[in-house]
Amino acid sequence: MYTQDYDEKYPPRLMGTWGTDSTYVVQTDSSMPGYLFTSSDGSGSGHYATWMDILQPYLKSTQIFVDPSVSSTTYPSYGYNANVSGLAMASAQEPSLTMLALDYNTQYSIYANRCDANGSFDFPASKVRAPHLDGGNNVFLDGHVKWLNGNNNAYKAGTTSCYSTTSLFWNPQGTDTY
């Protein structure tokens, strides 16, 4: 529904400019996910307006961002693929192969793929949540949801450098399948 209302573009992962704590829009509305959950992009953490806040008018409940099997609600239970932030739907090569959001187990839950201080792609297997029979749910760009085992090679496919991954699982304009 969001993409239909916003020129067929996926929501941005954060409101503001990526990279510094002071450039993000701080969420002050206590009914919104950005106020309820701490978010981070690796350079700063706080209560920011995120993709969850953008989707909130379509969902009507913040509980959708909390996995019922998780006891702590400090962080949301799901991550968002930074490579699709604000992307036009028509730019995706194969939407059925590209991940949009997934079960995730870290404070970096507003984006699932991130770069470390050395410029390397950082997505260790320990950050993939496997709460459901040793696996997790993944939402793809075309809207379908698929359960994947936590050790599935798709999570690691093509993840050798920051935001230049060739795996369609992470990069909607990639070339390699998994």
C-alpha cells in the first residue's frame, strides 16, 4: 500500500541523512515505533523515525514489530534491507529473490546489511535470528514471505564489500542468485 501511495518506491530505512547521529529525525511521538524501539545504523543509536514509523499508518499497531517469541522489546524484532531504501520498484531486477525485511537479532534492526569500520560487509550469522524451528521469516520485495534456515547461504551470498554485493538476496540490482 505504501508503494502505491509514494510513486512505487519502497520506504526509506531512516528519516534524515545517513551517517551521523545528529542528522536523523528523532521520533518524539510516544505512539510510534521509533519512540518505542531503539534503532541504529552503526554510527549512532537513538529513537529515530524509521521505516517502521513510515509504515505505521498502514498497520495500526506497533505490536507487529515485536516477535511474540522475544521477551525484550527494547529493539524491534525485524531488520530492513538498506539496499532497498527509497528504491523504485521498477529498479528491482527480480523482486521475488530480493529480501526486504527479516527476523533479526540486534540493535541494528533498521537495516540488515551494514558496513564495518574497515569498509567490509558485516553480516555475521550470529545476527540472523532463528526463532522459528532454527530459521526465520523473510519478506521479499514482491510481498511474499519465506522461512529460511538460519544457516542458509543466501544470508552470506555475495556479501564481500559494502553495498556492492552482487547477490540478489541483498542487492535488488545484483546479478548472482542464491
